[in-house]
Amino acid sequence: MRDSVVFGVLWVVLSAVLEWLLHPLATHFYIYVASNTAVSGQKAAAFIFSIALPIFVFVVLMLIYGAARFRRKPGETGNSKHQFKTNKVFILFWFGLSLVANLFLFVHPTASAEQYYFSTINQPGPNGQQPLIVDVTARQWEWFFSYPQYGITQAVDSNGNDFLELPVNRPVKFVLRSYEPNHTYDPQADVIHSFWIPAFGMKTDVIPGLTRYEYVTPTKITSTQANQMARVQCAEVCGPGHPWMEADMAVVSSANFAKWIQQEKKLQGS
Ligand SMILES: [Cu+2]
């Protein structure tokens, strides 16, 4: 009984101290957060960490406490009197607790974050704006961005490089395709790529012959120049050019986005 109390106190104190010490780390699992998806991912990671830490402390502390407290004393022979082969109450308790912890973490944050994600699909933004549609085409080894709502077929920056520009706080619907020169839905046309924006906490494979979608709302004004996490990166090995298959991007105010659209239209016309 005394051991249970000592162990319980040690467990609670150690867990509390480690939660407090490691809390700053847990809030930075996502190195850079710039979208609603990244915010919910970061929250989920920190929450799971806070639940997992006391479980980790329990297991490790039990090993150390058991080895130190119940070790065989000098001169003792045979099995320690503390040893037992099975304890139905403990097994039932451990199995039950594991089951409850797993079910709980499945419901929250996993399923609740999924539900939030699906609830944002095709929903208007806070100011009633319709989602911005960006057609993304991946090919070896380049990303193309076009904005069908604005008649922009290939967005580029002032150096002529492919560029993704998004307005802050407006939902975005990415339409993802692998390059098909003749639009024949030829599954051999290009290879599998993966559309990844680290700062947005999202990644979706781009598969030849399929049109896939990804939904996100940028929540922070940023750019590749400001932080390298804000970039488009291929995340599926797709050939020798794969490591360099990236594109710069920027998240800007809606006023600056409107200006950028006008500039791009001029570029398209020239
Ligand atoms: Cu790649």
C-alpha cells in the first residue's frame, strides 16, 4: 500500500513537472503555422503529447521504481517474494485504460479535426467570399498554378518563375492534377507527385489520371522569402529533379491580391 502511495505521488509530481517543462516544446511541433489546417494539426499534436506524457512517465517510472525498490537483496536466493506471475486486476485495469485512451484519442483530436476540416469544404470565407480556386498542375519537375476565376493560365513572379499567391483568410480550393499534355487522362502521362506546403500543414498526392482536391484557409501574411516553410514542395520522389521541385509563394492582404491579379492579367496579355 505504501509503495502505491509513493509511486502515485512520484508519478503525479514528475508528470506535472515534465508537462510544465516540455509545454513550450509541445506548442512548436509545427515549426511554422500559417493556415487553419496547420493550427488544428498543431493543437492536436500538443494535445496528444500532453496525454501521452503521463502514460510514458507511468511506464518508465514503474520500471525504475520496481527495479530499485524490489530488487533482490544480497544473500537472498530464488525469486523475490514480490514477484508474481499474473494479476488479473492489474491486467484488466491496464487493458481497460489503454482501450479508453485509444478510443478517446480517436474521437478527439482525430475525428473532431476531420469533422472541422470537412465542415470548411466549399464554405464561404468570414467576409462571405467564395473559395479561391487554384488549379495546380505537377510535372517533372515543375509546379504550374492557374486561377480559372480570374483567367490567369500560368501565374509567375517578376523573374518568370512559377508562383503561388493567395489572399489571407479566404478559403482556397486546390484542384490537383498531374501533367497531361493532351488532356487524355492518360495514366502514363506523368508520375505521382505530392503537393506539400509545410507552413499550411497539408500534403496531398497528385496522381496521374485523377483530379484531387485540397482545402485550406491561409491565416497569416507570409512568403517564401519571410519563411522557407511557406513554399510549395514536391513530397513524393518523382525522379532526379525531385529535390528541386518547389515553387515560391506568398500570402498577402486581399487588397494586394487584387493588385497582383491585375499585374498577372497584364503579363498574360503581353
Ligand atoms: Cu517529387
